[in-house]
Amino acid sequence: MGRMILEREDELAALAAAARAAGDGTGTVVLISGEAGIGKSSLVEAIRRVLPAEGRLLVGYCDDLATPRVLGPLRDLVGSVGTALTRALESGDRGEVLEALRDELGWTNHPTVLAVEDVHWADEATFDVLRFLVRRAAQLPLVLVLTYRDDELSTGHPLRQLLGLASRVGPVRRLRLARLTEDAVRRLSAAADVDAGIDAGEVFAITSGNPYFVTEVLAAGDATAVPLTIADAVQARVAHLDPATLETVERLAVVPSAVQRWLVEALVPAGPAALAPAEQRGLIAVTPSRVGFRHELTRRAVVDSMPAARRMAANRGVLAALLARPGTDVSRVMHHAAEAGDTDVILHYGPIAAREASAAGAHREAAAHLRLVLDQHPILEPRAEADLWEGLAIECYTIDAPAADTLAAQRRAVELRRGDDPRAFGASLRWLSRICWWAGDPDGADAAADEAIDVLTAVGDDGLLAMALSGKAQLHALAGRDAEAIVVAEQAIALGRDTPGTLSHALNNLAMALWGTGDERARSTMEESLRVALAADEPEHACRAYMNLILYDLELLRLGDARTLLAEGIEFAERSDFVMFSRYLQVALGALHFATADWDQVVPAAAYALDSSPPVRCAAVTLIGRTRLRRGEPGAMETLREAWRIAVPLRECQWIGPAAAALGEAAMLAGDAGAAVAELTEAYELAVRFGTIAIRSELAYWLGRAGRPVGGSGLRHPYALLADGRWREAAEEWRAAGCRYEYAAALAESPETDDQVAALALLDGLGAEPLARLVRARLRSLGVARIPRGPAPATRVSPAGLTERQGEVVQLLALGMTNAEIAGQLVLSVRTVDSHVAAALEKLGARTRKEAVARARDLGILDLR
């Protein structure tokens, strides 16, 4: 692969320029992508020869472990970085790592190229660190190089969020490595020391220019003799090894990374000389500090060719060496224990690995370790087994794992604790209540909350009782039972004032209830909840406080304040790896875009929550359906019906109200305003008792449009003004808030044709075809002669409901362009293109760009232009 770097001079020059700029104090992020075997690692290694004399290259590796190493690529830097960062990495404390890393990379006039290889295999704690660095790269003498396989990223892969962040926050260079051209293969063939009779054209034909395969062919010297699969290419080399060398190679192959010297010494008792035949055959590369396979594909091919018994034996050997070394990486221990089938090691180290991962913010990895332990069906004391189930449930709640499995885990923990320590039992019941609500089981949530209070009251533990009371106050507030929530929240505050987490939680619930009653103290109480949570490093409570502050500002149409808080909240949730709140905050971001009629941005944001728990999924589906409705896109009504089906069993006005309002709007736009009167009536009656001002106002308006006027009841909201026929005041409030669609819709209710024509122009500009169609019909009925024709129907005829711009983006995807290249072609920002691509994938029902292109081709979209 080393020869291939000769064909990457343009990319290498870009990296050299970035390193020079970093030396001058302007850092950047470089994203190197491409398929397996394309030469990403070779390019990273070649950076050494273009670095300024005062610069340095640090390289960390993400491994293809069953459960990724926590902070694995950063721990690879130990020995090459200072003592402060080394101590922080050894402690595993996320905050210490971030601060020490910033100091380590902040040497003025000494640029650092930090390369993290195979980021698609990174753990969540590493993603947290990378997000931290991406946001600060421009202010550091740093080139942050990330390599990854872009053809292996699913729609919800966490790397996609990191890539989107990199596009938004600072300088970024995207280097997508292409396969070698036929001319490049010809020049490499001529330069290689091979049989002069080898045909470069044939080499290109059988390898398609993949550098890994080109290397195999040139090494063999005979294009016809080299098989076309990786496994067979590697076997062609392995076949010439003697049995002892083959056994040595297999021992090393089960280690999914370069093998450190100490581990080589443990696995290869005969010493480095025993590796010489494998090195000569081009299978491995030997350095004084480590031994690695020439390529990850080579290592995988060796492992895949091993019989299961030999593979397990090799893993047992690695496991024994790891266990014999103090301070070994528990993630590696767990990987090899699982591969070796060593249940005892899994049971001992699994909880340790889970605690380490959770402390570092790697909650997905923590859950994976706990699942592996429980999959062994251990025979444990009830208390110990309950700890495992509850730990798994809490981690799964944090990462927004499937609700049914999470709820089952916590129910199991509660049953194991029943009849045992009442304090632990009561605390588990409190968690069960929260998880029941999150899983869409309001009856279970109420029952568990009540039992938790009964148990903990009898125990007399004020701290635990305060949290149980706060949980009950939370359920009251979420359901809109504000008076009850205030009473119980104040009890929780009185008992839990000395416990920051409980205090923040209870203040948040009090604030929600004050909000529901229209009390102006609501926002200041929420802000206090947030301050307490942040100061105490309580991620869940801080995320809740951010979420409720944002929803409060959105409801009061304080969109600028909501935008600021969203940026902070999303960053915090991502940094904390709190996936559930991260998804919910993305829905709130979608709601902000919906409010400002930036509809291209809504679906990419809300789509993150489509796999979430029922309450959050309900919000996302309602938002996506309503966006499609206003744009006249297909499938809107089915989506809104689904939102209603999800909302009703949740029995809370915060879900039922918006779903009913959306159905009311859909009925009006379809020309049958009374079609949703039953849903609107049900939701309005609930909202009168338990809804916020905004929900009550909007439902009153849509009920009036459905033929059952109830009036605005004097509520302070533009929808209440519309319900009372005060369209001009409503329009002005919408305009001042920046709600363009609602402003146009209110203007369209004017009896004056000039106002209606102005509304029509606004609606046409937004692409709001359904409402624009109704306004045109009304203008015709009033005898207006000159009515604007409106936009071209390109969007309406797209089989997938793509906008014209999204259709253009798909055309360019079909040409193999990256998002950066598309941005240059269409004169857009990369961030905007990211949003268009995500929206097009969602509309086409595709997980990858390739699937989107194939789906577009099947629908005939690519043939329309």
C-alpha cells in the first residue's frame, strides 16, 4: 500500500497546507473517506513526510471490537503525550480528558496532526471528545484528521451527526479517496519490480482500481493467478507459511488492532524471529513497538479462515495475557472473553467495564457490556442480579433503546428487590415509574410512583422520598394536573433541598406546573433548575431543564431565545451521550424550523426521533406529518393518523392536542373542515382541563374552522385572536415572531382582496401549495381577475414528493458527488446540502446514498431531467 501514496499527491498537499496553517494558529478538520482498501491509512502515514519540522503526528485507532474500547484511540496516544493527558486517560474521567487534551493540543507554533483512524468504529466517549475538538479546532494549532468508510454508515450512525457538526462549526476539508485510474495503475505497474509481461490494463480490469487489490496483483506478478476475493488473495500468501508460523499469525490475527510489544512477547514465545516468514510474505509489518497486519482486510481474512476451535483457542491465549498484566483495558478483556466463551471472566469484568464506560459517557458501550453479562444467565444473589438489570434499564433509557426491552429489564429489577432492602426497592420503583412513562404506559407510571412513595415514607429516608415525590410531581405536570404538581413538587423541594439532583428535578416539575397556570415565575424556576443541574454535573436533569426551557420559549414564540438554548442543549446532550434527550432536542429544533417555515430543515431534524420511545416519536411524527401537509407532499394524512394513534394511549394533552390540531388543519386544507371534529372536540375538552394556553388556543381555532366555534376565551395567543376573528392582530403577532406561514394564513383570512393576494404571494414563496390553492379559489369566487399563477409544478409531480432542489441533489448524488462537491455545484452551503440529502433519503425511504439513487432510478426520477 505504501506505493499507492504516490497517487495521492493532491490530497497530501492539502494535508501539508492544513498543517502549515495550524502552525500559524488556524486549525482545521480533515475528513478522509472511502471504501475498505482505498488507501486511507497509507495517506495518514504519509503525513509524516510533509509535516513542518516543529510539528508532530499522533495517531489513534478505533478497533472492530464487539464492544468498542472506551476512549480507545486516545488511549493509543499514551507514551506520545504529556503526563496530564496520560493521567486523565488512565482515570477515564471525561471532563479531565477534555481539559487535558485541550492543553496538550494548544502548543503555540507547534502544530499537531491528530489522526483518528476508522472513526465508524468509535465508542460514544470518543465521539464526545471528537465533538469537543471539532468545535474548537479552528482556535487550536491542530489538524484533526478522521478516516472512515462512508459506504458503511447507516442513517442513524452517530458519525453522521459528527460530520454534520464539522460542516457547521468551522474549517473542514473533505478528501474522498477515489479508486486508481487506469493510467495510475499503468504507471504503478511500470514502476513495480514485476514480470515485464504483466498487462496493466488487465490489472485495472480485475481490480477496478482498488489499491489493495492492485497491490495484491503486483505482488503476485501475475494478474491471472491472483483470485478476486480478499480471502483468497490472503490465502494465496498464507498457503506458503509453515505450520508454526501460521499458528503464530493466527494468534496475532484475533487481536483487532496493532499488537503492542508486550503482548507480542506473550503470544510469540519464540521471539520476533518467528515472525520473519509472515513479514516476508507481506502479511504483517513489524516495528520495535508493535506488530500489525499490513491491512485490516488482511487480518479479517485470516480470522475468517480459522476453524472455530482454533479461533477460540487463540482468543483464550490473548485473554490470559491480558489478565496477567495489571491495569489492562477491560474492554479488550471483555471482547476476548466473549470470543473465547469464558463466562467466568465475563461475569467478573462485565460490570467493571460497564461502570467504566458509563463514567466516561459511553452509555451504548455500558449497555452492551451489561447485556453480555446477563446473556450468560448468571446464578446470582437477588440483589446483585437486580443491580445488573437496573443498570441495563437505566443505560437503555439513556440511549433510547427499544422501550419494551428497557421496561422489561426494570420490571425484573423491581421484582428481584421486592421483599429485600426497602430503600433500594423504593428507588427502583421510582425508576420504574419514569421508564413506564417513557415507554408509553401512563397507568404503570402512576402505580409505580405511588408505591415508591408508600414504601419510602414507611422507611423514613427523606432523600429517597424527595426524589419519589418529585417523580410523582413530574407525572402530574406532564399530564397538566398543575395544582397537584405544585403541591407535590414543593414537598419534594423541602425534603431534597440538600441534594442537587433531586432539587433540580423538583424545580423543573414546579416550573412546568407554573407554566401551565400562566405564572410568570415559570421561566426563572426552570433557569434555576438548569443552573443547579449543571453545577452538580447531573446530565439527565440538565437535559430536562434545557428541553422544557426550549419548549416554553417556543410556545411563547420567543424563537430567538429558543434557538440559542437549542444550540447549547443539543451540544450538552450529545456530549453526555444522552440519546433520548438528544433526539427530543432535535425534534424541538425541527419545531423551531417548522415555526419559521424553514421546512427543508424540519424532517432531517425530527427524523432522528422516529426510532424513539412513544412520546418522543409522537412529537416527531406529528411534526413531520404537518410539514408534509403544508407542502402538499404525499403521505401527510397517513403520517398524521399515525401520530393520533400514538398520542391517544399516552393520555396527555401535550401529545393529543398537537395531533388533533394537525388533523383539523388537514381537514380544512382538504376542503372538508368538519372531518376532524370528533378528534378536535376530544382534544379540546382535555385541553380545557389540562392543556397549556397555546394548545387550548390552537384547538379553539380549528374547532371554529370545523363549524363548532368556542371562541378564544380571552387567551393570550395569536390562535386565540384568530378564533375570535381578530385576524389582523393575530397576523401582526405572527409576523413579529417570525412565523411566516402563520402570518400568511392569518392574512388570508382578511376580507380584503389585497391582503389575500399578499398572503398568496407569501404562500407561493414558501411552497405552501395546499393553502395557496384555497386562497386562489377564494379569490376567483370574489371575481378577482388577475390572480398570480404560482410556482411551477415540478415538486407536485415528483413521485417521492421531492422538492425541485432535492431532485437536483439526487441527480448529483447519482454522479457520485460528495456533499461538498454538490454544495459547490449548486452554490449552497455544505450544511444546507446535508439537510437536502437527509430529507431526500427520508422521502425515498433509503438508508444510504446508494439506496437513494437506486430508489430514485426505480421511480423514474433520474429520467425526468
